[in-house]
Amino acid sequence: MASTNNSDIMNELRSLQAQVMHFKDLLAEEGDRVSGEVRGRAATALNGASRKAQDVAAYAKDEAGTVASVVREHPAATSTALVTVGILGGLIGYFLASATQPTRNSSSWNWR
């Protein structure tokens, strides 16, 4: 009777081991499938980002060419515009700096 119990337990252990191996294989297959999908999605996203970056670079190059041609055609107007922007920037900076002067507390001054 003890040997029948032992053989039943051994058969049960073999069955459980086979089930564990089957689940391990299923998990490995599912992991491979999911990782393949993730790789595909990442590659698609990177390709899309690369195309967008190329489009932005081409647009910036075209705009720079347009600005350069305007500057070549109208150098006096360009220098006048740059000087005007510089003067306006200086005035705005001056007004901001003079409007935000810190208040001085006379008790913090030590004249010894």
C-alpha cells in the first residue's frame, strides 16, 4: 500500500512538473510576442520622430534662406530694423530695471 501511495505521489509530481514546464513555455512564447510588438511600435515611433525632425530641419533651412535673401535685397532696411529692435530692447530693460529697484532699509547700513 505504501508503494502505491509513493507511485501516486510520483505520478502527481511528474504531472505537476509537466504543467509547470508547459506554463513556462507559454510564458516564454507570450513574452517573445509582446517584446516583438513593443519593438515594432518603438521602431515606428522612432521613424516618425525622425521624419518630423527632418521636416522641421528642412523648414528651418527654407526659412533661413528666405530671411537671408531678404537681408541681401534690403540691407539698409535690415540694419534699421536691427537697430530699432536693439534700442527697444535696451529701453525695456532700462525701464524694468528702474521699476524693480530694491527698497533699502536705513537700519541695515553701517557707516563706521
